[in-house]
Amino acid sequence: MRRAVTLAARGLGATSPNPVVGCVILDAAGESVGEGWHQRAGGPHAEVHALRAAGDRARGGTAVVTLEPCNHTGRTGPCAQALIDAGIARVVYAVGDPNPTATGGAHTLRTAGIPAEQGLLEAEASEVNAAWLTSVRLGRPHVTWKYAATLDGRTAAADGTSRWITSAEARADVHRLRAESDAVVVGSGTQRADDPHLAARNVAGAETAAVQPLRVVVDTNGTAVTPGARVLDDAAPTLIAVADDVTPAHDAETVRLPRAEGGLDIRTLLDVLHARGVRSVLLEGGPTLAGAFVAAGAVDRVVGYLAPALLGAGPAALTGGGITTITEALRLDVSETVRIGPDLRITATLVAKEH
């Protein structure tokens, strides 16, 4: 199953609006004879790839899958039936399918006399599929807020300079995060200060616009993105979000959203992105946009790159967020700390508040 989870992660950024899934086929003697993962939306599912690799050796064997085999016919046939037809004798899956249109695969397998067991490495499989599971359960994309700061929490110096706080290794790791995401979002402050490109570079499989994340600029007043901006090139698709009373000065694809306190309505923005098939958002905006997402209750995961440096002054990583006292602090559960070059990458998820 751990191998299946690793395989599933290969599909990050390429399968939406479908989940990422990995599958390993063991023959009757318990030897691995086939493996596969869901590589792109509309393409064969993980089980089909693995069964093709296993061939006749799948008969009498075990299928180990990160997600309950689907039970419906969409652009591809039901995987539960494919496993039955291949003569699989046992199925072990990590996470039950919460999608009402696809669930029921385990029941179909059991009805056919094939044991189907749930729960092996469920937490690990859920983590790799967090974007899709969030989409199904909450009806919005999963949001990862990424930031880079010094050890004293500064994202730029007092004079506004910020290149570079973190190392080349950390910046390369951010490109990996972009490639694994469906959309990358920044605000008008970042757009003005950095003229960012936002495409994933030097990441295997992310060289073409077809698998690049959607670049989204939250440009409330329609003045930050100007003709010639780097996000307007053809390296990746781009969407500019402006207030519904604004006419921007460019011809890029634009969505008009209602205003909210200090900017645009974040929940409406996420609804628009979800309707486009976006299941994972990488929020790379500055402290103001991050605060707006936090205030909207729309941050699921935080990835912070901390550089071994001190600035003493300059903007903090987060501004606002509706937090005014220590009891309102957003508590995080740290899932990973790892060295990236000289820097430290901390990954954490929000701890659910007790009611």
C-alpha cells in the first residue's frame, strides 16, 4: 500500500477533477506483478494500468488500491468490474470513496464473492488525495498557503526587497508544489512588486501548458496586471479576478467577483475555480491575501520555508485573518519538517476547533 500511495502522488496536478489513485497487483503467491496510477483525467484508472501490467498473473491475486475502486461508468468503465473480470481474488483499499456517483465498488466486489477490506494506511492515502477529498466533502478546492520568511517571520526587508530570502533549493521545491497544483494564486501586491511568472519550471512532466497550473491574479481594482505582465504569456493559462465594477486594461481571461472587506469575496473565487475543475490551489500571495483566505476559513494546509536569517523589520507573513487575541490563534498540526538546502520547510494542517 505504501508503494501504491507513492504511485498515486505521481498524478498530482494532472488528474483533476478526478482523484489521484495508485494500485499494485500481487499474484497468488504475493509477488508484485503489476502497478499503475491514474495519470490524467479521462485516461485509464490506476487499476486498469496495473491489471494490464500484470496480465494473466492477476488471476487469483490481490489488488492493493489507495481508493475504493469506482463503481460507475464515466469516461472509463467501472474499476470494480475490471477487477472481477481479471479474476482478482482479494481487494485491499485505503480510503472509502465519498463520491455518491462512484461509491459502491466494495459492495459490488463483495457481492461477486471477492473480499474487499478498507483502512490500510488510510491516513497516508487521504493526505495524498487531500485535494480531491476536500472537493467532494466541502465543495471547494483544497488550499495550501505557501510562504517564505526569515526566522523572525519577515517576508521582505524594511525597504521592500525580498530576493532572495530563501535558497535556490527552496525555490526549486516551490516549482514542484506548483506542478502538483491545479491553480496558483497571488494578489495585486505581489503582482506589482514582483511581476511573477507563476508557471512551474524545471519540473519533469510540467513543460507544456496542458499540465501547467492555472495562474490566478486577484486584482481587485484591475490595475495591477498591465499589458506585458509575465503572467499574460502563453506558458500557462491565466485568469484575472477583478471586482464586478471594474474594466481591466488587458484582454486576458477575466472573472468579475463581488467585493468584500478589503478585496474580493474569497469564497466566490473558490466557487469559480471549483466550477472550472480546480481541486487544489497553491496560495502564493502576500500577507494581505493570505489574511483574506484565513479570514474566509479557506486555508487547509500551510507550507512555510524558513531561512536562517534575521531582518528585524519588514512585513510579516500574515496580516489580519480576523485574529485579534491568542485564543483565536489558528493552531496547526505539523506533519513534516525537512531541510531544503540551508532552509527549513515546515508542512502543517489546521487543527479543527473544538465546539
